[in-house]
Amino acid sequence: MRLQLGTLVVALGAGAGLPVLAQTCTPTAITPYINVNGKWTQTASATLKTGQSAILGPQPTRGGTWSWSGCGTAGASREQTIQPAAACTATATYTNSCGAKSQQAFTIKVGTWASVKFGGGGYVTGLIFHPTSANLLYARTDIGGAYRWNPTASSWVPITDGLGFGGSESSYHGIESIAVDPNNDQLVYMAAGMYNSDKADARLYISNNRGDTWTYVNLPFSTGGNNGGRAIGERLMVDPNKPSTLFYGSRTAGLWKSTDSGRTWAQVTSLSTVKMTQDQINAAGGAAMGVELVVYDTSSKGSGSATQTIYTAIAPDYASVAGLSANLYKSTNGGASWTAVSTPVSGYHIPHMVRAADGMFYVVFTKDAGPGAGGPGRLYKFDGSTWTLLKSEDPSGGTNFGLGGVSVQGSGATTRVALGVTNSWGNWSGQQIVQLSDNAGLTWREIEATMPGETASGWVDDVEIDPSNRDHILHVHGGGVIETKNASSATPSWSGTINGIEETAAQAIVTPPAGAPYALVNSSGDVGTWIHTDLTKTPTLNPGLGWSNGISADMAWSDPLYIAGAGVVNSSGAGTGYWSGDGGNTWATFATLPAGAATNTSSEGSIVVTARNRAVWAPANSVPSYTTDNGASWVATNLPALPGVGWNRGYRLVADRKNPNKVYAYDSGGAWWASAGKVYISNDGGHTFTLSQGSVAAGLSPNSWWVTSLAVNPNVEGDLWLADGNAVYHSVDSGASWSKLGNFASIWGSNSWPDVQGASVVALGKPKPGATYWAAVYVVGVVNGVWGVYRSDDGGATWTRHNDDAHQFGGIGVMAADQNIYGRIYVSGTGRGLLYSN
């Protein structure tokens, strides 16, 4: 049949020789809905209480088919009921009747915890894209765990806050390597452990839902997620052709292989049988680099047969110890045997080696291990036999630039190559930060220095070209992640992409009295001291010291606009003290410092304020001193000097909030093998102290600074709470006598020190309305064998767990309680910045 439509003739039918009208299949838009507590809301995100369920129900309501992933979703039902234990992302995929697919992501938060906004603040050591699933990207950090990118919310989601990352497990927030399965975008592996040693104390975490939940196995070697060279890799790789096979390049024990998806591991003895001793690790500076990376020479996946050709790079330290003759080795039989590859540069690190689609390798050589490795640095192209120099950074040219990350996309003469230049600090004409080539390295141009937006030079140790968008290039740096989305432009624009990443390391937190114009004072490593006035916004008020450590701070309780702090300027290593009289808007440094403050700059120190211009300061390892003239002069107290115990120690000071003449000093003993802890009491504003014989009689356990705590009830004079690392003690008579609570107890193993501390931090905040006690008491510790944050509203008679397993944050080092809002506490997760409960 033929229809004449003006001058257009359309043929209908499927007979021989008859053309068929082409149809366009357009994806159908999805409108997301979430049902919480029986109420549907048009939204793609929700926060659930722990244990709460919700229903995900996108539109359209009929036609087509559905599939789901994440958050416990399953099957083909359009509506999905979920009850997640931790934050997660569910993805709905709708295929309409003509076959076009569309997706909608649902972002679910669990519990009532949120991050105090800072933004980045720490070193992201690696970015790992899934090679085929668009926008699936992971970030690993040196002390703050791992994150997954949520493209719907344009934010990073922490994926290591929950089970397996709490209590005494803070070391597993140092992530050394992440690997994805190219065949299964739900499967991700993560090797964790902060510091290398000769012990087998690392873990491999395994997730089947993109990091929403994890299981783990113990690894037969250590890892060094916060050691030098922590951006090298990736050390962990999944065989794309046989994904049950994984290789791992360890720092201290050679190359390892798993044939059961990471559950068990065996050393690849055909390469080396050497396991470095602790003396050998110490001789390497305490941080061995070992086997630095694994690369498969294949462009196929899912064949079921293991990839046969594999490369692995060997650092100079391990090559020397193991008697290996080269820095690069090759196997052509799946790792059964290895041969040395002759390289144009020897004795250098190979931090990154990537394979282009045409089988060409791009290999970075750099003299130092990093972060921010100095040069000389070289980039070569390698076809399996011939090396071609593409880029050279040589100190003889007047710089000490090195090379870090490299990423490629495409093939042949038009291969795009992005190269990170390290140790090149600053932003000026002629500077190199990220170099880009669109002709396989033949010519280069700078795409970040002097370009619009932000710049982040120095630690450009990993660079990634988005596999699904060649104009999207990201790189890591000491403060997070930065990206451009128009790399092909003559002037690419750059901006930080750190929303959701919180990697500051808080060393002390203090909250002001109710009604103060700020929420808390945050003393953190590397970023210094900050006044937070809005928890949802990056703070702007600080002493302006730049790269510095904030050690401790306090405010006058009767005059909270007066704040005093102690810290260290990291560039010079000099201790410093500072004060503000207007709530942090303006600052000045103290005219003088007390004895010990200039040089004893470790974090085991504290400062307390009794009134405007009056403070008592206890630098680490020092006798505390006091000032009555705003730091113009300091006078030593009569507290005894602290004997050495082999590491840093100090007095913990607290000022009574009802009677500023009372100041209390707690000596924790300094170490578990040292003398018992004790408390000293001052009734003259911290000028002179007397020993509390009641604290001696209480038999306080000796423990280190970081697992002990002393706090006052801000609403009652002389009401003190103490955590000695193992148990909780309470005094109602200004420290004269102490009673031990029976609720808290350490978890002990085979060592002379606890596996998990029974009580390490205590804080007091606004009481529950109608409560029988004048403060809510919060303790980080162990009750009935379960670690967590516990709250008592009745003066310690009963305790309720305040957090849950999904919110452990790698352990909690410091904590403060809010005086305005009942139930709100501020805690430091291990490298996870500050978090607060509602």
C-alpha cells in the first residue's frame, strides 16, 4: 500500500523490496517518589532513621520493564521496599516498550548523623573509575576512608563509616588501593591499613553493592595507606577476563595472587619469595614501596580464561632486598614465570602505568615516591619492546618537578594523554600542573596553570580522564579533588569537586555556652583552628596562620566572645598561641609563650580559659603555666614535671564552668606501662594545684593521652567525669573523691593493653527535658562488649547507645556536646572530619 503525502512518499509494509519507516525510540523520563511513614513525596533523596523502611516508587506507572541495584533492591517490581543499615544509593533502570533505557538514582541516608561542613581538607590518594559504567567513580584517602561519587546529588558518599570501621579499627580508614570488576559494576574491592610493617595486619574489604555494605578478609601482609608513596598504584587489580583472579603488589612481601575473588591469597614466588623484615623496612625509611602496580595487557573481558600477559613494577627498595635486577617485570603465562623488562630509566619509581586501547603503554618514571614526588621525572610510551620518550622533567633545568598521575583515552596517533606534574607549587605563566596531549604525547599544552577557576598544584599524584567523557579530567591533591569539564577548550576552567568529602583530622573540639554566636571551636591537624557558626557552610573565621595544626582551644564561659587557642605553624615548626576577643572575627597572637610551648608542639597539650585575658596552658611534655594579662607574661604552676614514658604525654586541663577559680589537671600516666593516673585541683584559677588523694585511692588505670578524657558538668560546680581508658569515674565534690561506674569495660586480647578501650572520651551537654540529672553524659567506650557512643540522662545510672553500627566513622578520637540542643554531639571520625548527631 502506498500513501501519497504531498511530495513525500512513505512505504508501509514489510514485503520484499519495500522500505520500512524508521522510528526513533526516545527514553522515557522517570519521576522519582519515596514513601516514608506512609507519605509519598516527589524526591530522589531521603534520610531514614536507623532501622526505618521506605518505599521507592518512580513513574511511569505502566508499560515497560524495571530493574534495580543498590540499597537492597531486587527484582523487576516498580516499587521497592528498602530498610538499609547504612547510607546507600539505589538505581532504577526503566526500559520502555521500544527498548530505550532511562535511569534514576535514589540517595538514601540512614540515621541522624551529618558532617560539619569544611570541604576536603585532606589528601585524596587515588581516583578509580569503572571502565564502562558512566559516573561510577571511587576516591580513596590516606586517613579518611573511601567515597563513591553520587552524580545525582553531585556529591561524594562516604562508604567506610559502618561495620568493620569502628572501635579500635581506625587504621582501616587508610585505604591503599581500590579495584573494580570490569564485568560487574556492583563489585568493588578495597585494601586497607594505614602503616606498613612486617606484620600481617591489613584487610581486604569486599562489597557486592558498590560499597553500601562490606565483608572483609585478613590479608597476609601489611599495607600503608598513610605511608609515603601512598598514591602509587593501583596495587590491587582484577583480571578482566577471569575476575575471580586478583593480583596485589604489596609493600613488604612481594606480589600476591588470589584465585577465589580475594578470599585467600598466596605469594607469587615465581617473582620473589622475600618478605621484608622490620629492620629492612626501617632502613627504607619506615615506608617500603615494594611492588608498586599491576597492569594487564588485554582489551578483552569476560572470556573465562585468565589474562596471560601481565606487567608489575618493582620499587628500588624491594628490588634491592629481593635481589631483583629490574624495576619492571613481565609474565606471558598468567604469572607462572616472570622476566625482567629493560627500561630506559633504572632505580626510579614507576607510580603509574596505563594501557591505551591500541595496546600502547604510557609509563611514568620518577625519582621520588611522593606525595608530590620530586624529579627527575620521565614519561615514556612503550609498545612491548620499544621505549619512546614523551616528556622529561629534569632538575638540571632549574626545577625539581617530578611526574605523578597519567591517564589515557583513545588509541593511535590521536590518543589523549593527561599527565600530572608534581612538586610544581604555584600558579604562574609557564607553570606545569596538568599537561595534556591529543597526539599520543607528541606535543603538550598546559591546561590548569593560569586557567579560569581554581588551581591545585603540588601533589598531582593521580590524574584520571573520565572514560565516558574525554573532556572531564580530574586529579587529586592535598586538599581533595579538582576537575575540569571542558578540557578541550583553549582555556579549561577548573573547580574543586569536594562536596561530601570531609577529611580533616580534629585534635580537639570545644562547644560554648548556650546562646553564643558560634556552635563550636575546631582544632585540627594541617588546617588549624576554626570557628564554626553554621554547620552547613564552610567556616571562614580562623587565626589566619595558613598551614598549621590546631592543638587546643577554649573560651571564657561567662564571656564566650573571648577565645584562646594553641597550635603550631607547620612551615616553621614553631609553637604559637592566639586569642580573639570578638568571637573569632579578629585574632592576635600572644605576645609571649609559656615554657615549652615554642618547641613541645605535639598534640598532647591543652589550654583552658577561666575569664577574659586569663588562661592556663599545658604544652605537651611540659609543666603548665598561667597568664592573667592575655599572654603578656606567663607563670609556671606548681604541677610536677611529667616523667618520660617513650612517647609524648601531657596534662589535660578543664575549667569549672560555674566557679572559674576551680581548674582541674589530669595526668593519665602517659602509657599503659607507666604509673597510675591522678587528678590535681586548683582553687585559685589554675595558679597552684594540690593532688587529689581520692584520685589516687580510685586506682585510675595508666593510659596514653589519646585514650583518656576529663570533663566538667557545665551546670553544676565541682561535678566531674573522667574516662581513664578502661572505665568511667564520677566526682561530685570537685575531684576530692571518685566513684567508679560499672558499665564500661575494655575488651582484652592476648596483649597487656586492651584490644578496644573501655572508656576513652567523655562529654556533657544539654540535659534531656525533664531529666533527673543536670546534663546529658556521653561516653565513647564499651558496654556489654559492644563499642559505641553511649548516653546517660540520669547521671550514669542507665546508658543507651547513641550511635549504631552504620555510624562508627573509623573510631572516635575527640567529642564535645552541644549546650543548646539535647542529643547533639560533635565527634571526630578517624580522618572523617567532624560529624554531629541530631
